[in-house]
Amino acid sequence: MKHLLLLLLMACSFVMYGQTITAFKPLRYDEDYSLFKKDTAPGWYQQLKYTPIGLGNSYISFGAEARFQYFRFTNEGWGEEPRDRDGYIFARYLAHADLHAGKSFRAFVQLQSSLANGKARTSPVDENPLEVHQAFADVTFLHNKKNSLILRAGRQELLYGIQRILSVRDGPNNRHSFDGVKLLYTAGNYKLDAFYSHYVASKKGIFNDGFNNYVKMYGAYFTRNKLPVLQHIDLYYIGFWRDKALYDDGVGKEHRHSIGSHIWGNAGNWRYDVEGLYQFGKWSTATISAWTASLNTSYKFTGIKFSPEVGFKTEMISGDRQYNDNRLNTFYPLFPRGAYFGLAALIGPANLFDIHPSLAISLTRKLTWNIDQDIFWRLSSNDGIYGPNAALLYSGKNISDKHIGNQLATDFVYTPNPFLYFRAEFTWFNSGPFLQQAGPGKNIIFTGVTTQVKL
């Protein structure tokens, strides 16, 4: 608690710098503090973010963040988990150093500590006391106003699109990363990344998240911005291999290929986001053929009080059509954001059809109230349901009902300045016929409070 109070006081004292700092990014290594070079009388915060080293453009930048969360479930896991009257607390600490040696070399190192207190059962996603989360070096071969070419090697976070398939997994307590190499090329409104990596498997311990040879991922991600009509488009290919893959149809080695497109933009008060993806490959002795399609659109009423924004999202995500037919149709989401359908993180994006209306109300410039309803069905009755980490939750064998349940959630988000973030959330999940037949099927009530400080 003392650490939390100290960080809150520090963040409040930084409000005076709110107009001069660059915005914090989801990937902290994307932040650029070189503008502080022009400060003739920098304060201690500017010096923290930009400390010159020698002559020229060499400097080092430091940053950190802390997040504290209190969660309480009634009937966690629909009644499968041990009863918990008091709830539990997650704490996550991240600290990084970013060294720029001239215009050609850069090194970035980030430590992560994720702690859990009061939870009966924890996994490495919940608790990982201290690890080297990122440690990579960049070599820049080309850099000017129009083009850049960078080679990156080492442990790093990967994030693309709106994190449907490649994310930093910020929702859970422990973010994830990859050991690999990446080539980044930018030319005007075009951007292309090509990468080869091994997933870093979290372990409970200190500095023991070693090299993982059981999960590999490679691919290319292309983005074109400022297009006529479409505005922005992503095209991508991702190859994925793992030594052991468990589905409702069995277990086996998997080599899966994903080809997809993501289109997004806005037109006046309208915002839209459309994505489609097809997967093929081999799992055990079976052939993979899976897909997903999603639509997310919203309209903001700027001419009335509180500027309400009405949204609608729907997704169709394939499941297996038949058991034991030597063909796997279950979509695998690779590395999606952990809180895919809300902070409660109950359902994952596989074998699913959902309808998701929402409403966001700007009570003040810094305080937002969000309300959303999500209705879930299995897309295929010959497949089970999966969790946020794509692990099988319940088998669908001998259960014909497709309705999983209805989820009603509301939250308040308060951002008083660029350094502080507060969120309070309440979720009620009303179990449908499938859950009532597959397990205890009790209704879930979830409350969560989040406080986050960034420096």
C-alpha cells in the first residue's frame, strides 16, 4: 500500500508536464523522447526521460509503470473454482531502460514483476515474481523522413491490429513476449514487418523464463494507411507451430497458417472495424480449415449532452463440424488480448457466435461510463467452448444446446492525467443451457477495481 500511495503522489506531481510529454504507447519501446533534447532547462522528469550520453544524438530514457487490481468473483468458473469470500489482489510492476547510441543502434531492456495475493489457485499468467520481459537491440540501416529499415533481435513484445490474434496480453497480470528477430520497413504510408519468434513461456520463479522450443511463430504484417474510401488496411500471414495442441477432438502437434485482412477507419461520427481470417494446415493427422469474421461499428452523437456513443459488434468464429472426421475446423486465436470480452475474461474467441451492443457516455472529459451486453452461442454443436487463452473449458460432446449465456457489464473509467488510470467494473454472466449441462452452470458475478500509474 505504501508503494501505491508513493506512486500516486508522484504521478499527481507530474500533471504540470502533461502538455509536454509524448503520449504513453501500448508498446513502451515505441515512445520517443528525443524532443526533450531541445529543453534548455529540463526538470528532473525530462532528465529521467532524456539523459544525453556523450556527443551527438546518444541518450538513455527510463520508464516504469505499476498496476494494482482487486477482483472478486461469485461462482468463479461457473461454480468450478473454490469459493472466495474476500477476493484477491494482483500487482504488476514494469520498469525499462532505453538506450539510443546515435542514429544506428538502440537497446531496450524491461523487467516485469507480477504478484498475486489471496487467490486460491494461481498460474504463471497470474504470478511471475521477476523476469527479463524484454531485452532486444535495434540496428538501423536506413532512416530519413520517408523511409526506414530496422533489424530487431532479442526478447520483445508483439502487437498488431486491435490485438485479436497478436497482443501483449495486457488484461491478465503477466504480459507476454517472444524471443526472435524482426525486420521493420516503413515507406511513407506503407509499413511491413517480417518476423520469426519463439513464444516465451512464463514460469513461477525468478529469471527462469528461458528459451522455449515448443511454440514457434513467424510471418509478415503489412499496413497501408490513408487509402481512399477504406482509409486503413492490414494484410497479414502468420505461421504457427506447437508441439502439443488440445482441442475437443483430441490432442496432437499443430502447424497452422493464418491469412487475414483488417480494415478500419472513421467517416464523420461513424467508426468501423472489419476483420476476416482463414486458417489452414495440419493438426495431428487432420487437416485444418478454420475461419473468423468480425464487425465492430459505432456512432458518436456529438451534438447532445454527454456525447453518447452507440456501438455494435458481432463475430462468427468457426468450431469443429464433426468429431473424428480427420478434419479440424476449430479456430485458434494465437495470442489474443486476455480480456477479449471484458475484464472478467470468461469466454475465449473459438467456436463462437456473439452479438455485442454497447453504449459509452462521456460524463466529463476525463470520466467515461460504459455499458455493454454480450450474448454468446456456440457456432458448432460438435465442439466445446474455450477460454481466453484458447484452452478447452467444456467439451461439447453429447450436448446439442448452443446458447452459452448472456453477459451484462458496466464500468467507469477515469483518467485525470496522462499518468493515472482508474477503472471500476461490474459484470453479471447469466449461464445458458449449454453451461448448465456441461458443468455446474452457476451465474457469475464479478467486480473489479484497477489503478494504474505510468512514468
